[in-house]
Amino acid sequence: MISSDDLLQAGFLRAEWVPSDSRYVAGQLYVLMRLQGSLRVYLPTEGNRIEVFSGDLYSPTFHYIGPRPESVDELLERAAQEPL
């Protein structure tokens, strides 16, 4: 199962500050800057779920919500799929 360390090694940056009125406060938020735009990964504090999205924090475009993938490569494949 993908971990925070895996994301950091793949070039994701951990968000040092998240607005308190967003849904992403209780967990860890990571950002990957790409030519196509930023990709965000949210790891909730509880459980083994993950959210992969682009766009802003208040009206995100979800690419994947579900169990954590086994690898960053698998995560990026899911992110490349059509938004939900």
C-alpha cells in the first residue's frame, strides 16, 4: 500500500498549510506539479483510502477515490483516467 514516503520519493510535496475550512484538514495532502497542472493526493488520517484530484481545494476534479494503490505508478495510472 502506497505511503507518505513513497509519494515524497516520487516528487510529491507535502502541503505545509491547508485552509481550515477545506475538507482536507484531517489528513495529509500532497501535491505534484506537472506540465498538465497540479495533481493532489489526500491521505485521510483514518483507514487506507486515498483521493486523487486536480483543480482547487473547494471544487476539485476527482480522478480516483478508493483504496490506496500498491505503487505510485498505479496511482498515476488511475490519475490519468477520466475524471469521476
